[in-house]
Amino acid sequence: MNIRLVSATAVVALTLGAGAMAAMDPMVGGAPMYDTKNIIQNAVNSKDHTTLVAAVKAAGLVPTLEGPGPFTVFAPTNEAFAALPAGTVDTLLKPENKAQLTQILTYHVVPGRYDAMSLDHAIKTTPGGRVSLKTAESELLIVAESGNTLTITDQKGNTARVTVPDVYQSNGVIMVIDKVLMP
């Protein structure tokens, strides 16, 4: 299997600025996502991401995701968290499990601004049609295409689908996914 590690600079060079890419502000979780606001300012308004927001707050990652970035966040929905084994989210949100929660959340963050167009280009120009991205947690995610859908595979072999791509933020881009990724 051929997998290529893509550096942030290689893909970012292919990506236009947020304002140039977003013709209108998309809706996520019933709320408009403004490319002039940062990841946290937008995420707190999505009714589909209340679990993720609570987890980010519990892990103390709000200041990081409000920072300049750029970041690509693969954002699991509430349904994705609910699909975890019973009690998992409650256990992770306990203060004594902050390190494990932080590890899982930073596994969903990739330094750099990776949108669907840049990922599609990287996939199509890589032998084997898969691209490896290094997360903020320092492990890899494998990005591929299945039909017209981007898929993200974690180190355990679980695959999430990108259900809402290219939600541009002032400090990056959010890709809504349908599963929680595990390092």
C-alpha cells in the first residue's frame, strides 16, 4: 500500500484563503458558520456539536482552537459520540480522564488548512490514492475517497465519512464527520 505523508505547506499552497473559497456561509447544526469567526466561535452555535464543544472545554483546548492556527478539525457530531460504547463520553469528561480526552480530541485536529479540493488533489496525485495527515496528537490519519465522499481512517482501522466538507473558519476549516476517530 502506498501512502504519502503530506506536509501542511504542500497542501496549504494549493488552498485559497477562506474568504475566496466560501461563496456563502454554510449551515451546520442549524446555525450559520461564518468564515470570519474562529473554530470555537462557530462550533458553540452548532446544535449537532454540543458534545464536541463540551469535550473541548473539559480538555482545556478552547484557547488553542481560538488561536491563529490554521487548523483542520475533523468534527464528530453528537450522533458520532452517541455511537461510542455506553458511558464512554461520561467517563472521558471526568477531570481524572483529561489526558485521555485531550489525546482523542487532538487526534481530530491537523495543523494546516486542508479543504476538500486540496485533499482531493493530493489523493489523485498520490500513488495508491491515499494521503496520510499527521495530527496535532502526532499520529496519522489516512484520507481517501469513496465515490465522491472523503473518508478518514484512524490508526485502529475505523473509517469516518466527511458529511459536511469545507466549513471555513478564520483560523482553519472544519470537516464534519460521522464517527469519532481513535488514536
